[in-house]
Amino acid sequence: GSFKIPLPGMPGTLVNLFISLRPWSFPATLVPVLLTAALVHKSGAVLDRWDLARALASGVLLQSAANASNTFWDYINGADRDTVAQGADSKTALPHKSLLVSGALSLRTVGVVSTVCYCASAYLLIPAFQNEPRIIPVYTLGVLLAIFYTAPPLKLKYHALGDVCVFATFGPMMTYWTLLLICPSRAEELRGPALAYTMPCAFICECILHANNSRDIREDRKSGLTTLATVLGFDKSKVVFQGLIFSSFAVVAGMAFVEGRISMLLVLLAIPMALSVVARFSKDVDVMADLPRKTAALHMVFGMLLITGVFLS
């Protein structure tokens, strides 16, 4: 069950550094930013493409920083060991969880990568901080949640608060932050409607974390870590996972009829993919191993279909 990533030399190091950022999870940021931008565009507001580019780049950099930081602290806190993913096949399990365990990257390197990404994200937003001060507290809260998600003394993820943090960050906070960046003059007016549209995507985004924690219930309990999944147990965690996935489709379908945007029903094309993802929530560790990545793929497809539906409406 131990992990090895045979990527020696500089090319291998660069690949491992990229893996440490968990690029498969970037749609968690890209989807709410692009969906909010689509809603701003449909509202008739002027949308500056450079402001949108800044929102996308700084958001992905902040998420990258958080991902690397979490890899750093998960290792220190004992959450990532040579039995992560409950001993699943190392070719199937998520590779970022093995980077420090296998020695593919040093703890210092991951820490430096995280710090550089935090600084780069903030640097890109300096003009925005100067022009729109309301961004500063929202961004600062996002950074604090990213750091203390796994870092002491709060370790939010290990006190069953990780799910709340992820939902809040990639739902309400990301939506409002994007509005302040790309359309500050109408941010308050559009915040409510935009939040309603991004909520279903935030449900599936939360499922990415919930899948990860449900897979790791046994190892997290051994390490004395408390997550929503360890509290609920596997069977109830599966019910929560299924409920959130299918609630996302139900909410969008309801909004499509209420708002008269029938083209939003495009998201229903993702139902077969959703059924496949839900079916992977299994006690078979090799089936469950990459469920977070499969859920992230569903999040991206669902989000892109919803964005397309909004544009076509």
C-alpha cells in the first residue's frame, strides 16, 4: 500500500510540483468565477475581460496555495501516511497524497510553493485592493480559511468544519469576490441572484471533499481526526453525497422553469455522469480511491453546461 512516484530529476520535480497543486481541482474556482461572469454579462453590465482574467488567475493561484498548504499540514498532522486511501492501488489513488510520504518532494519545497502562490495571488490583486476596498476583507477571510483549514491552531478540517469551509469558500465568498472584481458598481444588486445560481455548483464542490473524507474514514479515525464523514460513518456519508449531487440537478431544473431559462436544463445531460460517480461511492477501496477526482470532473461538466445554459437563455 505504500506510494512511489518514479519521477527523478528536474523534469520529475516540476511534474511533482504541479501535482502538489492538485490541478484536477481547479474547476472548483473556475466554475463559480465563470458562472458569475456569465450572469453579470446577461444582466447587461459591462464586463472587462482583464478584470475577469485577474479573477481567474488570482483565484486559481489562491486555490493552488491552499492545496499545497493542505498537503504540507496533512503530512505534519499525520493525515497522509503510507496507508492513505486505505491502502488502495497507488496507480488509482490521488498522487498528491503521496508526494511527501514517498519523499518525491521535501516538506520545505511544498511550503515554499504554497507561499509563492499566496504571494502571487495577492500581487495580482493589488490594483483591485486600491480601487475596491471591499475586496480586502473578503480576500483576507479566504486566505485565513485556506491556511487554517489544516494548519494549527484551528485545523478546521479536523474539527468537522472542512465541509462548511469549502461550501462557503467556493459558494458565497467566491461569488461575491468575483462580483467585486468584475462588476463592483452592481455587486450588491447581483449578489443574491448570483448566489442562487452558483449554489448548485457549490453542492457538488463540497462533494469533492466529502468523497475524499469518506474514503479516508478509517485512516482519519486512526489519526484522531474528526471530519463530517467520521462523525456520520460510511453509510450516512453516502446518503449525504447522493443527496447533494441530485439536489444540484433539482435546484437548477427548478430555477430553469421559475426563471424562464429553459436552456439551463442542459445540465441534465450530466445525469449519466452523476449516476456513474454516485455508483463509485463504494466500500471497495480501489473503486473509491479516485472518487474525489471523478466528482471534480462532474463538477466541471455540470458547471460548464450551466454556464452555457445561462449564455443561451
